[in-house]
Amino acid sequence: MAKVLHYLRRNAIGALALFVALGGTGYAATGGFSQGGTLRACVNAEGGMRLLKSGRRCHKGQKAVAWNQQGIKGATGSPGAPGAQGSQGPIGPSNAYETSLGATGPIASTPEFSLKTIATLAVPSGTYVASAKPTIENNTAEEEAKIVCDLTNDQSGEEDADEITLVKKPNEGFFDRRAIALEASAKLPAGGKWQLQCSTGSKHLELFDIKIQAIQVGAVTRTFLP
């Protein structure tokens, strides 16, 4: 065996040329030269080499050599560089939730800074843009009546509030009626309730056409004005 290895060292260039000419191990695998993952060849005294097919032997005066068709597994390479960021996906579907109430009738007066719940809207988890719009009418004996209404979320605390003063002129047959528009947004990991609450010192203000809407969106981007 030592003589064979010595011979191969002396004829390394010729052996390599033969291997390349044969197309590497692919030729051996398809040409029937592979025997259980091992390649066998015969080397004569002049330095000629020929591959042996399975079941064949070297001729007299030739040396038999063999090597593995596939080397041992190399070390794992380092991770490649991160790929480029993909394009933004399409906007997902949105869901809308709504509750409405025709009229409340006269609402009782409340202590100062105390809010009375007029309507609620329950929603599942998600990010929402919500709005509420009650219409208020001054049917009291008072010439002026103030009311404060608030749209708030019971989980996030996000809210919007507004106050209006309704003027009544009974001698002219005029009863003041106006609407309050409220909007708020919130991210609700576990869902929650949107609530319309109002407070007034008058005894008989009436609310009509009450509506709360909540639209589920992908995200809300807020910009604060200077």
C-alpha cells in the first residue's frame, strides 16, 4: 500500500486530470464505477489509471487503489446576510360594529361632573376608530340648557368630549335641537366597551337618533400638531 501511495503522489497531476475529465463523482455514479460509495482503480507501471466497474479486478502487474466517492461533511458555514425587505402586503379586511337608539325621552339631571351612560357598544380585541352622535333637544322650561357628552372606552380610557348650550325661545315657537359629534380611537388587546355618557343640570333635555360606531382597522397613526 505504501508503494501505491508513493506512486499516486508522484502522479498526482495525472490522476487529477483523469478525475476532472470524467466529470468528478457524477460520472462514476452513473457509469457503474461506484461500489457502496467507494471508487476503485488500477494503476499500471507506466502511470496509467483506469477505473474499475463493480465486480472487476486489476490485471496482473497493476496496483489497486480506492478512495471514497464522497468526503466527510464539512463544518457549518456562517449565516448569510439578511435579505431585502419584502413589499408591503395588502390591507386586510375591516369590521364595523354599531349600536343605535331612537330616543331616550327626557334625561334626568345629574350632579356636576357626574356622567350618565346613554348607550354602550361591545367590541372584540383589535384596533378601533369609534364615533358617537347624539341629537339633543331643549324641551325644558328653561331658556338655556347645557349638556356635556363623552365617548370613552372602558379599557383604554381613550375619550372625546364636547359641551353645547341649547337655547329655547318658546314665544317664537322655537325649540333648539343640535347634534354632538364625538370620535376616539384605541387599541384593545382583550376587547372592551365604547360608552356614550352625558351630563346636564337641566331636568328634561331629550336625546334622539343616538348612534355609536366602531370600525376595526389595522393600525392608527397619530400626529400631534405643534
